[in-house]
Amino acid sequence: MAIHSINMKRRSKLYVLIVATSIVMGCKSNKTVTTNSNLEVPTELKWSERMALTLMKQHPNAYEIDHKTQPKWDYVHGLVMTSFEKLYEETKKQAYYDYLKGYYDATIQPDGSIPTYKLENYNIDMLASGNALFYMYDTTKEEKYLKALKLLRSQLEKHPRTSEKGFWHKKVYPNQMWLDGLYMGSPFYAHYTVKFENGINLDDVALQFEQIQKHLLDAKTGLLYHGWDESKEMAWANKQTGTSPNFWSRSLGWYAMALVDVLDYMPENHPKHKELVVYLNQLAEALKKQQHASGLWYQVTDQGNREGNYLEASGTAMFAYSFAKGANKGYLPKEYKKVAEKAFDGLTRDLVKIAPEGYVIITEACAVAGLGGKPYRDGSYEYYVNERKQDNDPKATGPFILAALELNK
């Protein structure tokens, strides 16, 4: 069995090499640059494809992203797979579709079950990998994908909620809503209810954003705190408001992406559409004030060059995507397209390195951050700036591809 697995992996790597080469041979330069035909990822390609091909070269099986050795249902894969869906739609290059489908075929059984997904954990993160699953069902009509979608949807039927009906982030984090959770659950929920339920639950989708705005918004800065504990029992929670103590750029990025993606499924004539657009504009205005001259944003959003703070890649990529898409869709004023371009240019100029093979390497990306748990995460400034970094973290690479597509870069 082990020998078979090794051989399969070798064949998979060879396949990716072949399809990647075919992509390169079929592409023309989108800008005048010095190129090297011997590079594994040629520089004449657009950034979106260069990043995607880098991931395919480094992780021949999509489930291997984030240094995984076995198939795992995980939100980071869901984010990157969403970017591959959009990339395939833009380019129609089969290798991107095959990479996307490979992830879902590795993680979903023929009967629609997902072995590494545990519904009873009531972890909102796990719904994010369902975002690109709609596309797999639409393009294949394979029953297993529909069954998997229904399985994920069933989580929300009994997912624990706050007293005002906001979804908890996880069962193990009782009474808490995090900005992250809005991206993890809301686009999936909105897409599902529009596609299969005639949009009957769109008010409930909007309610999640209303709860965030009510409980996590800081009136002074216009930014939103990372998390909120309704019980106010967590040590990180403000005893009056229940909010965590700091603004974290990636959590704000999750929230911004949630808004622009949910608006894809919220009809313009729906009573909640205008409300979500207002939230997006308020957030964009607040974030624009915090943008560094380089185009980037700091890890702790409002603390500038305070000792230890750094210009961070994943949050910046998420803002670039959200602003570009928001402007392209007409949710945001056109000026935000320029804000997004400045951010993306800052990323590629200051935080991207090109490896000898032509690989695109995004640096200065926070690997992970959260609140509570073991070891305990207190949400302090010192906590956020001292969490480890990881090159080409999927929370940066996925939004980077999405931003590049929105900006045609």
C-alpha cells in the first residue's frame, strides 16, 4: 500500500509538471519583462497564474497545501480552492480545474461523507471549504458533491448561537463571535439558501453581520475588534463590552471578504442588501485611513510602527481583493480600485520574493492567531506581533490570487 501511495504521488507530480508546462506553452506575455524559458514558473505570466503554479509545483496534491500529508477538510484549503475556481473561470485552463477537483475527490467519499469533518464539533470554520463545492456540483452533477453540501448545511440547523442568534465561532468557544467566522460561514450559507432554498434564510445571513456591527464595532476608529464574548467571562474580554482588546488586520480581512462575497447572493432589491453595502463602505473608509504609505497594512491595524508591529501580507491581500471586487461590483466608490492597486503593488514590491525556479514566495504572513484556547491566547498587542510567520501561508496565497484576478494582474 505504501509503495502504491509513493508511486501515485510520483505520477501526480509528473502530471502537474506536464499540465503546468502545457499552460506555460499556451500563454503569451501580459507585460514586457525579462523572461527565462527554463524557469518552472515563467515571469511573463500574470501574478494570479504565477502564484497558482507555484502552489501546484510545491504541493502536487491540493490537500498538501499548508504542509499537510493526508487529505484534510480545512478552511485554508477552501480559501485556496475558491481562488482556483475563479482562476479556472478566468483562464479555462484544465490544470486549474483538475487541481480543484482533486482536493474534493481526496476529501469526499463516494457516499458524500467527509471523513475528516466532524459536524458535532460545530466549528464554523469548516463551512468555508464548501464555497467552491457548489462549483464542483454545478460542473459535474456528481451526487456526492450535493450530499456533501447538504451535510455542511445541516451543521447550521443546530449550530449553537448567542442569545441574539449569532453563530458561535466554535462549540469549544462558547458565546463567542469572531470576525473570522463571518467569512467561514456566511458566503456558504448565503449561496446555499439562494441556490436550494429560494433565499429563505437571507435575513438570517444578514443577522450575523448585524450582530458583528452591534457588538464589535469601535465607534472611534470605525474598525472592528477581533472577537466578542457575550458572557464576558473570557480573560481576554472587556468586562463592559465583551470585546477583545485589539484590531487584527487578517480578522478584518476575513470580514471584508465576507461582505463582498455574500453580496454576490444578496439580491439588490433585498431589504438587507443596502445594509451590507453600508457596512462595507464604513469598513473600507476606516481601513483606508490605516493604509501605510507602501500600500500595506500592519499586523495590528492601528498601531503603526510601534515596536514589534510589522506590515503583514495576508490582511493586505484580503483588503486588496475586497476593495477591488467592491469597486468592480459597484459596492464601493471607484477610488477603492486604486487603493487595492496600491496594496497589491506594495505586496509584490515589498513582500514577494521570486525563487530561482520562478516560484512566487509571499513573506511576512502571520501563520495563525486566535483567542483563548490552549496555550492561552490573550489578544494582547504582544500576542499578535509575536505569533509565528509562514512564507506562502494559504491565508495569503488564496487572497493574493483573488486580488490579482480582480485587478487583472
